[in-house]
Amino acid sequence: MSKLLIHGTKKLKGEVQIHGAKNSTLPLMAASLLCAGECVLHNCPALSDVDTAIKILRHLGCKVERTAGDVVINPLTAKNYDIPDHLMREMRSSIIFLGAIVSRLDRAILSFPGGCELGPRPIDLHLSSLRKMGVDIREDHGCLDCVVPNGLKGAVINLSFPSVGATENIMITACLAKGKTVINNAAREPEISDLADFLNSCGAKIHGAGNSTICVEGVRRLTGCEHFVIPDRIAAATFMTAAAITGSTLTVSSVIPEHLAPVIPALEESGCQVDLYDSSIRISAPKHLSRIKSIRTMPYPGFPTDAQAPVMAMTTLAEGTSMFVENIFESRYKHVGELLRLGANIKVEGRVAVVEGVKRLSGATVEASDLRGGAALVVAGLAAQGITEVYGLHHLDRGYESIEKNLALLGADIRRV
Ligand SMILES: CC(=O)N[C@H]1[C@@H](OP(=O)(O)OP(=O)(O)OC[C@H]2O[C@@H](n3ccc(=O)[nH]c3=O)[C@H](O)[C@@H]2O)O[C@H](CO)[C@@H](O)[C@@H]1O
Ligand SMILES: C=C(OP(=O)(O)O)C(=O)O
């Protein structure tokens, strides 16, 4: 079983290029199924989730080629409408293929998606919304058998929560549906806007992405297009916490600084100086980090739940008490038990975690139980004295492209063995 070996307390320096966003690339790949022509996606990260999306598209019958950061999808040959259970279980985004498949083939057979285990992750909002748009969905023994008996039709959908995935699924389904779809209380994450930009480049008529109300006028046909995936704001935030906890100065480049606006105040509160440029951010950490009074995860433009774990890792060495309130997922503190092994002092009660900063972390053997929890262990390991061994790398490989190589290039003593 491979692991990361980290000899902590080395300072980082230099510049890291941030890869394309996992959470944009995957819905864009699903959406390409709608197109009547080739789609070229630039800046696709080399992640296992992207490999899974390629496997799904190929299973459906699409031609997919990948060279470096480009994924070229020819969806014209798609003919299968099922996704095998083992591919559904690989990642959360497999459910985003539902809207695309029914739109393209009038039928879809799939099962419940996998992804990080963060407590219950129902798909009720996806299913009820698609039902409203004319998809007949039968749920049986964990299998979803979906048919479109009378064509897809636009609908007014009032989401009870601004779910990122449900918003994406509805947007994709609405593009070729008859009439107008209005999504109220839509998610506003940058990845939603990226999906709308891609679909609009293909000829869709989507207005309001990035706001709480999104309108989609159905069109008859979408063409292919060329699209550059937005940078991964969570990978960027993770590198910023790595710089902060190691007392380093680092330039995080190829980012959209505006997308990191919800995270930057937390880094500033901890005493880091954060300088913003057109497409990069320079972070200079103080000798001793200060506590962050409180962090409450919220839908965008609130503090992202995906950055909660790495930022928590950073506060384990900050002076004073930091408080976290996880509002998005019921069980997103699985990294806490592992951070305790490294000497952190954290107490969890329900949705609240209280971190008492300690003077030092000491290396230990730890195991990632989810993607960002794994990133938190790497961040803490970079500052821990002695050797930290991180297991559970398949989680990290879902969301970070060569994390150990990138950190080693910055001066960290880290390798995969
Ligand atoms: C691949 C991808 O883009 N993943 C991101 C996406 O996940 P994902 O799209 O799964 O997250 P959602 O925004 O849908 O989930 C947010 C909350 O809504 C609930 N919910 C969601 C759908 C539903 O049908 N019913 C329901 O109750 C969830 O249980 C959760 O409590 O957004 C999350 C929130 O920013 C991020 O942490 C994930 O990294
Ligand atoms: C929770 C995440 O991913 P997923 O939704 O794919 O499980 C994440 O990217 O932090």
C-alpha cells in the first residue's frame, strides 16, 4: 500500500501552478454528451476522478482522447445509457451524468453515486427536479431506471438548499428541454458559472449563473466547443494553508483570486500577508500563526466546506482557540482523530470543532478517510517534527495532481513510497 513520507518543518518557497478544477472538469465532461460535435476541454487535471469520467464516457460509447491537460470528447457515437455500479461508486460526480444521458438518449440506468463519505449525501433534489422536467424515475434495490416518455420540458424548480450537484444536473437537463427552466435558490459556486459558460459556448441559453436564480431557455441543438477549465480554488487554498503552517512565502499561480475571496480573510486573520495579482496570489506567513476566531462553512460565497479541513490543520499550530462550524455536511470532521495523533488539540461536538493551538506537532502514522481530510494530514505533516506517514492516498489522488511532487518542488521533504 503506498503512502506519503513527510519529514516535516521544512520551509516552502517559490511558485506553484494550480491545476484545473476537479469540480468543474467533471460536470463539463458530463455536459459534453449533449453536444452534436467535438468538445475540447483544456486544463483538465490528472486526477483519478477524471479517469473515472473518461471511463464512463467511453462506456457510453463516446470517443475520448487525452493528451497532457486536454481531454477531447466526441459524443456523437454515444449509444449506451447505463453506468456500471463500480463506476458510479467511484465518485460523486457520476450522478451529474444522469441529466446528460436522459437528455441525449431518453433513458438512463444507474445507481447511487460514491464520493467522499461526509455523512448522508442524498440525491433527492436531483431526482425530484428531473422528475419535474419529465423524467420518469423508478428506484429499485439501489438502481435508478430513468425514462423520458414524452420529452423533457422546462420547469420552475425551487431548491430547498443551493445544492451544487443538483443545480448542475438541472442546468444540463434544461438545455435541450422544451421551454424555459427557472432554478430558484441555485448554487452560486464558480464551477456553476464555468458550466454555464461552457454550455453557452455550445449554443445553450443560460442566464444568471453565479446568482441565485438561473434561467435556461431550451434550444434544439448544441454544438461542440473549446473550453478552458477554471483553476481549482480548493487546491489553491490547500497550498496557501501549507505555506501558512510552515511559516513560508509562496506564490500560488494560475488562479482566479476572486474565487478565493471567501478563504483569504481567514488566512489574513491568522497573520498571513496575502497579496493579490491578476492570476496569482502571494502569501507570506508570520513566524507564529494567530487563531482564527470562527469559521462557518456556507454555500458560495461563504467559506467553502472543502477548505475546512486544510484550514483546520493550519490552526492546530496557531496561538489561541479557533472554532469551526461545519454547516454543509453532517460528518466532515473525520480528519480530527488523525490530527490528534500528530499532537493537535481539537474537540468536536456535533457540527462544532474547537481547536486549541499547540506549540508543536510531532510526526505519526495517519490515514486519510476522505479527500480534503487527507490534504489536512499532509498540511499538518509538513509542519510536524519528525516523520509523518500518510496512508489512504487514493482519496488524495481524486483531487490533487501529484501533490507530493508539487510540494517537493517547493522545498518540502515529501515522497511517495
Ligand atoms: C463533485 C463536486 O462538485 N463536489 C462538491 C459538491 O458536492 P455536492 O454537489 O454533492 O454537494 P451539494 O451542494 O449537493 O450538497 C450540499 C448539501 O446538500 C445536501 N443535498 C444535496 C443534494 C440533494 O439531492 N439532497 C441534499 O440533501 C447534501 O447532503 C449536503 O448537505 O459541492 C459540495 C459543497 O460545496 C462540495 O463539498 C463538493 O466538493
Ligand atoms: C467532497 C469533495 O468531492 P466529492 O463531492 O467529489 O466527493 C471535495 O472535492 O472535497
